[in-house]
Amino acid sequence: RDRLTAALGALPGLLVYPSAANFVVVRCQAIPARTVFQRLYDEFGILVRDISTGVDLEECLRISVGRDDDVAAVIAAFTRIFGSNG
């Protein structure tokens, strides 16, 4: 979780909330959460939870923390998406 939080927190346009659970919540600021959700699935085969319809969770996604290779894949995908801002 710490590795995922640190890597995603370094990306422009993405706000990562602190977590003590087995998941991380991120707020997509530069790209709509629905777009990020769809790209993660379509382009990378990564399924996260779109929680953006929840109260005070606009543009938020929930990412479960998995094995090291899963975390690496999530970091790489978010870096591709947010590193180029789209």
C-alpha cells in the first residue's frame, strides 16, 4: 500500500488519500474518473471500483492493493494515463 500510495501521489492531476486499509482512494483531478476507469479496463485489463457517485467522492476511484506484480501494473497504468495527462 505504501509503495502504491507514494507512486500514485507523485503523479500530476491525481490526489491520493492516506489509507490504513487494503485499498487506496484516489481523486482524479486532471482526467474524469470515469475516463480513467474505462481506460484502466480497456487498455490495461485493470479493474478498479468507481466510487465517484458516493457522497463527497466525486471523481474518486478505489484501488485494492494486491500482490507486488499487481501493484506494479497499476502504477505503470496510472503513470501512462496521468504522466501524459491523457
